[in-house]
Amino acid sequence: MDYTTLIQLLDSTVRFATPLLLACLAGLFSERAGIFDIGLEGKMLAAAFFTAAVASLTGSAWIGLMGGIAASLVLAGIHGVASITFRGNQLISGVAINALAAGMTVLIAQDWFRQGGRTPPLAGNARFEGITLPGAEALADVPVIGPLYADLISGHSVLVYIAFLAVPLTWWVLFRTRFGLRLRAVGENPAAVDTAGVSVVGLRYAAVMICGVLCGIAGAYLSTALQAGFVKDMSAGRGFIALAALIFAKWRPWYALWATLLFGLFGALETRPDVIQAVIGLKVPGPLLGGLPYVMTVVILAGFVGKAIPPRAGGEPYVKER
Amino acid sequence: MDVMPKWAEVVLVPLISLLLAAIISALVILAIGEDPVAATKLMVEGAVGSVRGWGYTLYYATNFIFTGLAVAVAFHARLFNIGGEGQAMLGGLGVALALLFIPWPHWTIGLIAAALGAAVFGAAWAFIPAYLQARRGSHIVITTIMFNFIASALLIYLLNEFLKPVGQADPSSARFADHLDLPTLNSVLTGMGIKASKDDSVNVTFLIALASAVAVWVLMWRTRLGYEIRAFGHSESAAKYAGINPVRITVITMLISGGLAGLMGVNTVMGESEKLLLNSTEGAGFIGIAVALMGRSHPVGVVIAAILFGFLYQGGAELALWTSIPRELIVVIQALVILFTGALDNMVRMPLERMFLAARLRRAPGPERKPAEPAK
């Protein structure tokens, strides 16, 4: 494998990893606050559609992004009402949200655009195009560093940079602010937080809403940057891979970055079977590679490679003692 | 103490939840510029207005009975088996393997072999998540989700690499032998001299599904194992003190659950397509969750809910054919049913409980309440 191929492979790794990373951080906020969220997939899908739809109607990807985040927040709100206010089963609520998004996106797409459940193809300002970082063109001819900077680091859409900046930001919020400390506490021991006079319900809603915003950006990336428009079921299980990455990362932001990059690499390799064959001299079938993140997650969950311990109060509605 | 009488618990709460789901579905239909009343009429006509309609309604219902029972059995042990989809896929694989490589002389023997293959493969796919949950504390919801995706990857791989006949482009197995076709409702009716359509639809597997429902009822409420499963579901610690082995119960429950989900493969793979297709489950595993929630995890409720969803599925297909309402409307309705009967259960229950409590207090005033004593 030559250097150009490597850069290409890493470049598509970044593209595949971005939505996973955003969704993974989304799940991180929610689950650290004690709210399980298997509805990441649905929120991403809804955001992907509404971003593309609004962008195609207004011609602006940024207004589209707002629409996508709003849609994701609505679903996050439903999840909050069901699992925080009415203390329902968070997993069942997540399943409902996934199905709701899968159905509603096609229904509305058909009603608005009549193109068989898709949006019209997006172009120009309706998409988040790749941006060239300063000096990329000047450096492009420098050996080794040139392609690395010009082709791998530069040239992505703004959402990619937002996603990567979200990692240190998430770390800082969760581990260096009072809000973050309380948020993590509410996922471990809500009663203690309550005793300290901080609202458990308020904190959990805040976490669920942050989760909604991040899922919204993830979905927007799918339909306006990775692809040009919405097609039915375009999230294609990414929400679940993000969930897998979250467990893989043991609910930590920096680990989440590495986990999603690893899973992104699998995605990139799936599209380049020739590279695998050249490197390890063995023909690995694509579907098996696609299944690898899930297998690895099960192995991690089984505790064979380090133990993944979820936040202690995860999944349990908080009932105040009377 | 139960606040509500039993009939309210069993009938009223699900009915109100269902009504809420129906109202919102009607609003959705209105919002996309169609007439909900006309849509309902079309669905009723398409799903139960003809022999053909009934055939498909019951065909879909057969799938949902299996997956619904699978989820329901697991619910009784307070396990959430979200992996019905993957288990059903593997069940289909079991059917195909049982029928492709052994020349069964007659469909009856073939059916037994296929059912065994389906149940064993489905159960095997549920075994690993069950074992990991019981022994290593891995969350069964996450592992079963992962196993859905692994099943799908495995199926794509096997179909493309091994089961696809040489020279064929689309990923499906070879057709099973003709004499292994299952008798369908239509063939029975034609045999009796009643003219029906030629479509293959509901077949003898429907009877297996009904028998499974009865078997689940017997298991749950008439056997020691069923008692242990329910006791474990009510309180794990109490079950442990009573000498019930949690590992054993978790694994056995999931084996039964996975086996039931796997059996769905008999209906789709042997009964309908007569070969293994890539996507023969069509999300039926997830509908099982809605069915189990709506049926309150009781076999009778599951069968009723499954037939209702069969009606929705077939009616939805007709709607998509005659109007501009896409089939995905059914997915929306399914989501609303899961939301209201599952996640928002308390929203319906709390006001009702308050109502019944108020009514009871009015009817039989308890010991007279004294005014609070003034603080000294």
C-alpha cells in the first residue's frame, strides 16, 4: 500500500467516523446522566431528513442544520417526557423513537417532495462543502506532510471540525465544570444529587437535550456533507454502531474518539477490499468486516478485554423518597 | 394493593393507549392531506374484505404471533429481548439448511425438520446474549441489538458465498423442492371447491403459531418452570432465596424466546418465499415488541395484537397501492403503539389510578379522617 492510498483510506475513515463520533458523544451525555438512549439512530435519521428538507427549501445548509437539530430535539423531548417525567422504560422509548423516525421521515418526504421518500439532490449552499484550510494549497507539494495536511486534515466540511472539537469540549464540560460533575453524579447516584438540592429532573433533561443537539449535527452531516440529500433509512445502523463505540469507549470522551475512528476505519476498509487484500494477503469478505464493530462490542461487553462498567443509575427512573 | 380492578388493568389501559395511538395516526394522515376515514375504509376492505386479504392478514399475523410471543416470554423474566429480528433471520437460515440439503419425502416431515431447524438456530442465536447476561452481566439489550447486526452480516456473507446457486445475481438460496410447498388457505379452499385467489399466503404455519401460543400459556401458568420464570421476573432476589437459579432461568427463558422468534422463519422462508431471501424478516422482530406490549405479554393478548398488526400490515400495503400514503405509515402506527402502550404507560395509568382511587374512597369511606392535630 502506498502513501497516497493510506491518506485516502484515512480520509474516508474520518468521513465515516464523524457521524459516529457526534452520535457517540450524544449518547455519552445522555447515559452519563443515567438515561439510556437506544434512540440515537432515530434522532440522527430525523435530523438527516429535516436538514436536507429545510436546506433544499431554503437553499441554505445552515438553516437546514437548525431544522435538523430542532427535529432531533423534538424526539429527544419525547424521550425525556417518557423516561424522566413519566418514568417509563427508557429502552422501549428508544425503540419507539427509532420506529417513529423511520416512518415519519418517509411519510413527510413523500408528502413534501413526492420523490419516493427522498429529498431532491442538494447542491451549492444547500450542502456543507469541504473547506480548504489556510496554506493547504501552498503545502500540497511538500513531500509527506503536504498530502497529510492538504488531503487528510484540510478539505472536510465544517461539521467534521465541529465533531472533532466536540471531543475536548465534552471532556471539559463533563470533567472540569460544576455542571459536568453534577451530570455525572446524577448518573451514578441521583439521590445524592437530590439531597444536595440540585434538580435531578432538570439535569437529566439538560443531558437529553444536549444529546438531541449532537444527534442533530450527526444527522445533518449524513444528508448534507457525506451525501447530497436524504434517502430512506440513510442512518443505516450508525446510531447503533455509535452505541457500540460508546461501550467500547467505556463512556469516556477521548476513548470515544479512538473507538469511533477505529469503527470508521472498518467502514472505510469495507469499501476498499483491494487494500485489505494487498496488506494482509487475504480476501476478507466485506459483510464480515461490516459485522466486526458489533462482534468487538460483544467481546468488550463480555468483559474479556477490560470491563465496561456503565453509569450505575443508568436506565432507572428516579423516584424521590416520600 | 392493586389500585385498579383487573378489567381496567387488562382492557381499559391498553384500549386508551391504543385510542391515543389511533388519534395521532389519524392526525398524521390528515396532515399529509389524506382522509383518515377513507383510509381506514380502504384498509378494512383490503385486509379483511376478501379471502385474499384475510390470507395476507393472517400470514403477517403468523409472523407477529411468533415474534410477539418471543418478546412476551422474555418480558416475564424481565428480560428485554430486542434481538427477535436476528433470531428470526437465523431461524430462516435453519429452515433453509434443513430443506436444501436433505431430500425429505413429504412436506409434513419437511415441516417438522424445518421447524426444528428454525427453533434450534433461533435459540442458539439467543443463547450467547443470554449466557453473557447471566454469567458476565453484559446488558442483554445491547448484546441482542449487536446480534441483530451480526446476523444480518452473517446472512449476507453466507448467501453470497455459499447458498447462492452458481451464476445467479441476487443473493438468495436455491428454491426448495416443489413437494415441500406448505398447504395454504387458498389451496385448502380450492380443494373444497371454493374459488379463491392463487396467491400463496397464510399457510399451515398459522396453526403452529396458535399452538405455540397455547404452549406458552401452559408453560407460563401451568408448569413449575413458568412459575420460576415469573417469580424471577417479579423479584430476582426473592427468586434466589427461593432456590431459583438465576443463570439457569435467564438462559432457558432466552432459549425459549429465541426459539419462538426463529420459528417465524418457517412461515416466511418455507411457507412464502420457498427459498432463503436476504430480508425475509422485514422488521417483524421489532413489531414483536409492539405486539407483546399491546398484548400485555399474555398469549391471548399477543394473538389478538398480532392479528391487529397483520391487519395493519396488509391494509397498509393496500393503502400504498391505491393512495399516495406510503407503507411507512404502518411503521409510524407501530411506533405510536410502542410509545403509548410501552414507554408512556404511566401517562395513561396515573390519571386512571387516581380516578379509581377517588371512586373507591367515595364508595366506601374508610375510618373517618381526623383533622391534623395542631402542633404543640
